[in-house]
Amino acid sequence: MTGLIVVGADGSAPAMAAVQWAAEDAARSGAALRIVYVREPWKAPVPLSGIGEENDSADEYGYRVLAAAAQRAWDHTSDIKITTALATGAVVERLKSESERADVLVVGSRGVGGFAGLALGSVGLGLAGHAAGPVVIVRAPVRTAHGVIVVGFDGSEHSQVALEYAFARARQRGSRLRAVCAWQMPILSPYALGYSPVPGGVFADKAETARRLLAPYRERYPDVVVEESIVCDHPVRILSDASRQADLVVVGSRGLGGFSSAVLGSVSHGVLHRAHCPVAVVRPRSDER
């Protein structure tokens, strides 16, 4: 742990929501907050109402964005150290570099110039599963009212890292933790085709395996209230539905059955596009980048 949270800012509503989320998380954890604006020299700045002006230079616009973001952070907490940085280069690559020294990297779901109908922009997608550590994707507006963190797990190495992150965040926030293990019958199974109900023995075995996986984390975090949710259904649908009543959903960057070369699995990808609250995508830091 470095005691540092990095958040990307570009002046957009989702980015400002990410700044607020990051500031509040820094206050809870006692971490410092670093706000980074990345200037891409091959692109002209896109002035936003109340931040930039049409005659601003790229650097002037960036400093205005950083000042507005720092003010947003101060508006929600005054008990943390806040620094700002104006960087130059490709946004995804510079933020990936920033993530190497941060406990967590936070970004908005989409930024300036993104299509309004898109739930997730190219920066968020480019960082999830690629950054050195956990990445939290935040949509606007920020709502933290349920006192619940949801984590999906399947026994893979990535989901075990997600469990560790989720338990630690639940303790930090004083939140309840809903641990979701959603599984599907093999496609060639008659149960998957709906011809027969899932036999009780199969479900009982899956449930017992899930409980064994959770046991070490329960022992390490005895103060965290845990609700187990073990279901036979598609994990994206279950986790997306659960996100409606959660403050954060935590997933591993890929799970069992994924291609070893894939940095972002289908479940984490699907949850990023469909969740109704911030999503943390977690991967082992030893992964190749």
C-alpha cells in the first residue's frame, strides 16, 4: 500500500464524479489524493461550461480543469492531502503509468467528447484490466447510500484478489458485503437447456465450494458482515442487478475459463457496461502489463 489514490480529470461530469468518489475514499483510508489531467498535444481542448474558455491554450485549459477538480475534492473533504499534475501524452498510457505507484486509480465512465449514449468510454475500457492495480470506474452522479459492497467471485486468482479488495473496502467503509458466486451449467447439459431442474446435489456442491473459498476472508475480517449469494444464473445479470442496491461492485479482471492472454474477461466487461454504481476491476499486481 502506497497511501495514494490517483484520479483522472478532464472536466466532464463523470470525471468530476470520479474526483468526488476518490476524495471521499481517500478520506476514509487516510490516503493522499493526486488529481491528474493528461494533455494530448495532438488534440485541441474542448472547453466545458464554467471551466475552459475558447481562447484557452491547452495548458491553460488543463490547469482550469485541475483547479475545478481540486475544488470539488475540497468541497467533499478537507482532511486529505491533495496534489495536482498536468501530464502530456496519451491518456491511457499516462494513467497506466500513474497507477504503478497508486493503491487505486479512479476514472470517470466516459470523458469529454464521448457519445452520450455510451455507458463506458475508451479510457475506462483501456485502463480496466490493464492498469497496475485496481481501477474504479465511476458514473455521474455519485450515490453512496446503501452501505453495501457487492463482490463477484468464482475461485480464480483474479477473483481472490477481488475478494481481498472487497473485504478491505467493506471494513474501511463499515459496509455490509454481499459475496456473489453465480455459475452456469455447461451448455451441453440438459439442465442448461431447461429440460430439467438443476439437481440439488450439483447446487449443494457449488455452494459448499463457494463457502470454502470465503472462509479464509471471513477469518481475516471477522468484523465484516457477509451475505453469501450463490445462484445458478449468468454472473453479469446477477451482478448488474445487485449493483442497483450497492455503493460499489468489485470484480476480478478475468475469471475461470478466460483466455490467459485476455486482460479483461467477459464478465468484468459486461458489468462495466451495465452496472448502476461504481465498479472496481481488480487484478493481481504481478500480472504482465
